Amino acid sequence: MAPKRSKGNVNVENFRGFLRLRWRVQGERYSLSLGLPDDCINRHVTAQKANTIRLDILSNNFDPK
């Protein structure tokens, strides 16, 4: 059995050359395609957005809409 992921885990993925974020909240899966090509600068931008989402989840301020 795989170990359970900690609350607020937001993953950065390369999907067809572009960056996207994927995460779960209360059993629901979410995905956000950023439309940014996968390069060093855009990875930093994406990491900042992932951190914002992570903090919203941890503080119970996540709004799925």
C-alpha cells in the first residue's frame, strides 16, 4: 500500500511541453493548466502558484471555483 500524501500537496507536471498543477482536496482531483512552456523561469512561476494553492488548502481557504 502506498503511503498517504500529506495535506496540501500540489504537483507540478510537464504535460505535452507545458506546465500544469495537479492536487486533491477532500477526495476531489483538480488540475490547472497554466499555458506556460516548460523552462526554468516558468518553473519558478509555477512553483509560486503551487505554493499559493498549498497555503490555501492548509488554511482551509481553498475555493474550488
